[in-house]
Amino acid sequence: MKFDAKAQVTQELKFKPLAELNDGISLGKLLSVEVHNSDADKNTGTGEYGGLSIPRIVWRFQQNKADSGDPDRFHNHVERVINSKMRDGTDIAPDTLNSLYESLWFRIKHMYDALGGQPISQKDLDKLVPDETAEPADRIEQFRKLFEFFADKFNTGKNDKMLAKGEVLAMKVIANYGDRKFYTFPTFVGQGFLEIAKFDKQGRLNTTLEIKPSESIVLGAGAKATSPSDGGGADELPDHIKEMLAKQQG
């Protein structure tokens, strides 16, 4: 037995949205945008990426403190390579796969636009769209190219400085759809989930972001919100696609 002196045994604290503050909308700042790589576990998932180095793009945010004595809290938003197969190895239906790709793109574009990114030509974007029919290794490299392109855009997009550097951001951070075990941005952009914060003369947050009746800022099984059929204003996507989107983010 050998003890690891460098072992990390504690986890950092995650965002904690509070209903009494800004109607549940969190405030924070963007710390970094990076592309990380990890090896797919051959014993889990579909196996289509087994043994390959998998890229993911990570936006790291730090929450503003309501009180100076509060602990530091962080939120990592991750976009990952999209699987083309289910866990049992069957192909994901083309319409569902298209929704997954489109939703990933809309989330990235929303964050980029909300933080003041400069327009990107359609010609450049067309070169970055991963091909869902490509071989796994080729598809991974296409996603890597896409993620590295946007990591660079977020980090040097304005006068060679990170977008919204030093700005206070308003963020809609909610319990994930389904089991509500972790905090995340909404899987579907809808009316938005991120913006540069604006305040009125009284110092109150002036924002169009809102927590819908179909959403919750409380974790746990007891935090179930109203369903789409209850008129809660839920995402305009079928439940099975929302569940798959949540798994892609989780």
C-alpha cells in the first residue's frame, strides 16, 4: 500500500442559486474557457469511442458572494462529443441526433453572443460542423477542432482578451431535467440563460432571465416541477430528447 500525497480528497463547492436573491438568478464571472481531453472507458457507454482521447470544452464560472464570508462556489458548463449510438449499440434516430447537434450549437452560440463575441462567417462555421456519419476517430477530431476554435474565440474574442472579462454575469443555473441531482444551464436555450448583468439605480438586477414554473433551483427528488402538460412553459422539445440532452451534459 502506498499513500498518494497529491490525492485530492475534497470537492469544490458548486453554485447555490437562492430564491431570495434575484428571483433565483445567479450572479458570477467567467474565469476560463478550456478544452480538456479524457480517455473513454471501454467498459461504459456505447464503446464507439473506446480507447480514444475525447475532447470536451469547459466554461468555468465563479459565483458572486452574497456575503464576504461566504465560501467560493463554482459552476463548470461542459459540452461533449455527441454519441451516434445508444448504450446498447443501436443507432440514434437521425431526427434525435439532429436535435442533439442543434442544441449543442445553440448553447455555444448563445453564450458567445451573450458575452459580446464578434460575428463569425457562415463559411467558417460550415467547416466546423462535425459529421455524425463519420468514423468515431474522425468525428472526435472534428469535435476537437470545433471546441478549440470556440475556446480561442472566447479567450481572444475582444481585443485579445477573454469575452466579458471582469464583467458581472447573470446566469440561469437550475437543477437538471429528470432526477435534479446537479446544477446546470438549461439544455434548451429558449429565452436565454446567460447575459452581462445590468442593474437599476437601486442596485437591483434588471434581467429578462427567469426561472420558469417547469424548472427548479432546488436539488433532489422532492424538487419536481410542473410538467409541460401542466402549462409550466417547459422546453419545446419532446421528453425523450430532453432526457438525452441532459445525459449529454451530465
